[in-house]
Amino acid sequence: MKNFTVCVIIIIALISSSAEFSSAQQLPKTEKLTLKNISGKISAADNNSGINLRLNSGKSNQFASSYVKSLSGINNNILSKSFDSKDSPKDKYIPLSQLSTGQLNKKVDISNYFPPDYKPWESSRHFGLAVGEGVLFNIFIPWAMARYLRTWDSTSEERWPFIGFQSIWSNLNQGWNYDGDNFLTNLFSHPYGGNLFYNSGRSNGYNFWESSAFALAGSYIWETFMETNQPAINDWVNTGMNGAAFGEILYRLSTMITDNTARGSHRVWTEIAGGLVNPVRLFTRLVNGEISRVFPNPAWRKPKEFELTLDAGTRVLLEEDSVHNAGPKELDGIFEMIIKYGDPYQLNHTTPFSHFVYNIAIASSSPNLTSMNAVGSLMAFQISDKENVKHTLETTLNYNYINNPGFLYGAASVVEQLNSYWTVNKTFDIQTRAGIRFIPMGGTPNDYFYDSVDGRSYDFGQGLGAQASLSLFNNDTWEVFNIQYSMNYIWTQSEPAYSKHFLQEGSVNLQIPLKDYFVFGIGAGYYKRKSYYFYPEDYFGYNVPGQPETNAPDVTYQTPILRVFFKTRIL
């Protein structure tokens, strides 16, 4: 009865697929596969309990689980399926339950179960799907929702989605401008939208630089063809540059989360989690079938080093203004997540974002999204590699978003910096950085301007900057001490272009390790802005509603900061 049950299960599976029976023996191709033949082979086997079954799907590049799942043998010994050659050794066939368990604890090599010669989707370019996803997710859906799901008759807003040949021709002839959108829209929403354009290329086989072109091209199409407003150069830069930085980070994190070798519920949850991080890549995997296919992960999927930390604490802002009334003290709760990806001591590389640092901070009071920054290494070249000191010249792509009651700053920038790594002794290492910053687009407040329609109260412009930092690491685990300083000079290009701004930021932080995974920290810092205004005497467009007209004197605004926090390492 026991053998009969096994045979029935085998027959059901064989009816569903093109199959071969393989144990210690194999049926000749001329011999029909019948229940009698199967019973005879089982009876003749030297070790009945050691019989292995291999099912070869008609499509050998698929690793479907439906046939395997139906083969529930005696004693819960679920049989696994392989695409190895017919002469593969017997010990390569193992129960699927052992395969799943071993896969998670790395005790089983599942490479024998990959489809032969399978070429992953992202290993080659797919232009059609890449363009289609960019148009669908970041052009058609946003435009259609704004055009048809909003009630425009009861609003005084400009009807920007009502495009036509006249608006397109006008945009092509007028050229670039700076728009009046608020800070969150310009410095967060547009970079996130750029990430969607970017990943439509990245998830379809294009590299970092090629995918960046998708973000820039997609933004140009939107600005020129999908709005009645004059194209905004600030949107194009923020969507393209910051979108590429944001997009590559999300692409690498989603790749690290998803596991192409996983099965069952573990596969389902990793695909869902990866999709939440990168929706475009999830859609691509749904279309090409890789969401359920088992095949090797990319070699770079897991970086050499990865750290995820969370910290929570309080922040005190002390506002001081040389012109307006001094603001009250701001006491906020701050929750921050910091991700460090890759080896920061990688002295030579040309792979963009093989190392990056990303942080996002949420405040208990408005504005809640108070900080988000990304620094991704584009390339690095080794200058010196001695036993106790190493130097490297590194180029990074930086995205900055800082929005708190005492300081407002957002930018897309490229930094060229000298990194030095000093080994003091077996306990401590020192890392120093010094560099210059090129700012294609930066934004900071204008004290005398407010766009009452769209909400912009800040200037846009190009600029230059510099930065320097020193960090002390304890056994290369915790950064126990850090001091840093940066400055930026921005020349205003957006209307009204009658200002320039000198921005400074500095901080000192001390972290005391309490456990290997837990530290207590204290920090102090400051933000300082010196804004120079030179409005013409007959210019009256700089009034802030509710405030009297002035001659727009220069403004010095500084915000000391105190912070106390606890930080824990999650990964």
C-alpha cells in the first residue's frame, strides 16, 4: 500500500508535465513508463528509501514549484526537483525541506538547482519596457490623476494639466525658468519622482550612468510636454541628479532585500519588502516572471559591509535673528535611521554607489521630515597605501534636504574630496575628509520673498562649497567622536535674483558605547546663514505678507543646536 501510494503520486505528477523517472537506474527511451515498470524499478532497487526522483519540466528554464509541491512522499520527505544533467551524482538530490532550511542557514549549496544557462533579466538592456515603465509610472498616471481626478472648477490654482499643442509649442520656445513650488515639492517629491524614472532603466539592465539619462530625459519630457507652466530648470536638475542618487540607493537596497534563491513564504515576504522599497523594480519582476523564478543572485547583492542604525533623542534649537524677533526655543523629539552600505575603505573603484551613506530624520513637530541626506561614492583612486596611513581621492554625488525651524537648505551637488585613514593603535582608527563642493542647484531661504500662489519662500541658484571632518573609530565598530564643518556660497538665479547667501554648518558629536550594539550620544552644533540683499529702490515685490516693507537689509541668522540620543545597531 505504501509503494502504491507513492506510485499514484508519481503518476499524477507525470501526467502534468513532460517527465523522466530517474533512480539508481533509468528507463530506456524505448520503454514506456507504466505503473508496472515503476513498481518493478522500485522493487529492484538496492535501497528503496534512497530512491531519488527528478522531474524535468518541458521548459527547462523554469523552476516551477507546483509539481514538486504535489510530491508529498511518505514521512514528509518532499522530493526536490533539479535541472542537473542526467549523469549527475545521486547525492545532489536532497529533500526540499532540507533545501529550504539549508538555504537560510547557508549549509546547503543550492546552485545545483538553478536553471542551466539562465540569463537574468537585468544582465541585458530592455529599452521598450524601460521606456514603457517610465511613461506609465511617472508621466501618464500622475498627469491623468491630476487632470481627471481633481476638481479644477472650484480652485484658483493654475490649470497646469490642461495641455495642448499651444502649451507645448510655448514651452519649447520660452526655454527654462525657476518655478514657485514649495520646498517639500521641489526638494523631496521631484527627487523621488526622478527615482521612478531612474529605476525604469536600472531594473531593465541599464547601468548607473545610462539610468541617470532616463531620469534627465523623463524630467525634460514632463516639464516640456505635460504641463502648461514654463519648464523649470530646478525641477530638471533635482529630478535628474537627486533622482539618480535616490534611485540607486533604493535599487541596491531592494536588490539586497529580495532573494532570487528563496522559496515559499520567505520568497513572498522578501519580494513584498523589496517592492515597497522599489515599486518599479517589483513591477519589472512581475512582468518578466523573476518574482517567482529561482536563479542566482548577483555577485554584488550583499556588500562587504552593511550597517543599519536607529537612534532616538531630543533636539533643542535656539534661534537668533539679527533683523526679526528672536524665536523661541524649539524642543523636538528626533528619530533617525542611518544606513551605511559598502566598504568605506575601498581605495580603488569605478562602480557608482558601491559605497554610500543615507540618513532620514523625523521630528515630533512640524516640519516632520526634518532631514534626509545621501552621499554616494561615484569613483575613488588610491594615492597612498602605507601600513598605518592610506589616502584616496574620491568623487561623490550628494543629495541634501534639511528643513527645521532654524535652517532650510536643499541641494544637488558633486564633491571631490581627499580621504585619509590613520591607524593609531589596535583600539582606535582616525578618518579625515576634506573636499570642495560643486552645486548645480541649491536652495536656501529668502527673507523678503514669498510666492503666494505656489508657496516658494526661498532662492534657487548655483554655488561652491567646502567641507572637512575628523572621526575617531573604536575598533572600527562605533564612531565614538566626530567633528565636522561645511560651508556653501550660493548665487541666486531664481526671480527675484537680488541676493546671495553664505551658509555654514558645524557639529561635534560624542558616542559612548554601552554595548556592542548600543551607544549613548551627545552632540552640539550650529547652522548659520548670512544673506546679502541688493534690491533696487523701486522694486516692491519682496514684501512678506503681514510684514511692513523694508529696504531689505542683510540678514544674519544662526541656530545653535543641542542633542541627546540613544543609538542601536539593527544590522
